[in-house]
Amino acid sequence: CCLGKEWFNHAERARTGSVEHLGVTLNLSGQALDGQISPSLGNMSYLASLDLSTNRFSGQIPPLGDLQKLHFLDLSYNMLQGKIPDAVTNCSNLQGLYLAGNLLVGEIPKKVALLSNLLDLWLHSNNLTGAIPSELGNITTLKQLILQANQLHGSIPEELGKLSNMSNLLLGGNMLSGTIPEGLLNLSSLQQMDMPFNMLHGPLPSKMGNFLPDLRILYLSANMLGGHIPESLANASELQSMELGHNF
């Protein structure tokens, strides 16, 4: 399905963090590189940032678990295959993990929850399956969780309501079911809630406009939601764009 270019453009602009003060960076983004990513990169233990995005790398993600100083890992927009390796979670200082726009399969590793400093988790536009791990609710630093355009199923974990620093929650274009958890109303810093093109049902939380004061974008179209549009949305004074079409 088409998820709308504005989703991805907004996410690109919202990318958090800076690596200028962190140490050694290797940026080979957009260099038309192909082939497999060399496992020898796993020996560059001094790296603070590794950006190989927007190339034509294929094969599997190599072992990078020994990069203990790594803060940002960007392998997005390549043709990487296979599963997300558990070893990535050994990079305990990661603040940004960007694997979007590849051909990755399998489930989101529950061990990702061990990345206690993570700010951004971008896994969108892959072929990931399984449920959203409830363990992600333990990454209390997380600001951006972008999982849209995969094949994820099951319900949205109530535990995501513990992510009090969350600003962008993008889950659209999957096969998620169940209702929108009331726990998400605890995300008082949330600016963007995107969950269209799923199978969500039930009513919208009646008080969502009262508890999400910073909400700017609300996209819930193409689900099976029912009931009334909550009057409380009139209190979400920062709201700029809302799409609720193709529901009940």
C-alpha cells in the first residue's frame, strides 16, 4: 500500500542527535557502493558513528557487536537481507539504530530492549514479521519508534505507554489488530501518531485530546475503527493534520 511520502519526509526531518562531539565517524552514505558489507568493520572499535545508508549493499548485516563506542548505526536504504542479528544489541551505547528500507525478515529481536540509551529505532520498509515486542517499553529514552511498512501483526503493546519521551510513533502499513491502548495516552510528549493501513478496531480513546497536548499529526485511516470522533480532540491545540477516513 502507499503510505504517503509525507510520513517518510517528516521522519527524515525529525531525526535526532548529533555525532560531531562523540568521536570518530565513517560516513559513506550515497556512494553507489554494492556487494556485501565487510565483516572487518566489526574490528573498528573506535567508531562512534557508522553511516552506510543509501547504497546498494546486499547480503546480511555483518557482526558489529564489538563496536562498544558506537552511538549511531545507519544501514538504511540498501538491499540487506536476513534477520536483524542479536549481536547488534551488544553495542550498548547506541543512540540511533537505522535499518529502514532494506529486505530484512524475521521478528524484531526482543534483545533490542537492552539498548538502554536508544533514542531512534527506525525499522520501517522491510519485511519484518511477528508482534511488536512488549520489551520495547523498557527503552525509556526512546523518542522515535518507526516500524511502518512491514508485516507486523498482533496488538499494539500496552507497555509502549511507558515511553514518556516518545515524540514520533509510526506503525502504519502493517497487519496490527486490537484496539488503540489507553496506555498510549501517557505519551504526553507525542507529536506524531501514525497507524493507518492496519486492522485496528474499537473506538478511539475518548480522552486522547486531553492527554496528548503536543499532538500535531494523527493518521488512523484505513482501519476498522468505530464509534465517534472524540470531542476531546478539540483540546489538542497543536494538531495540524488528521486523517480518520476509511473507518467505521
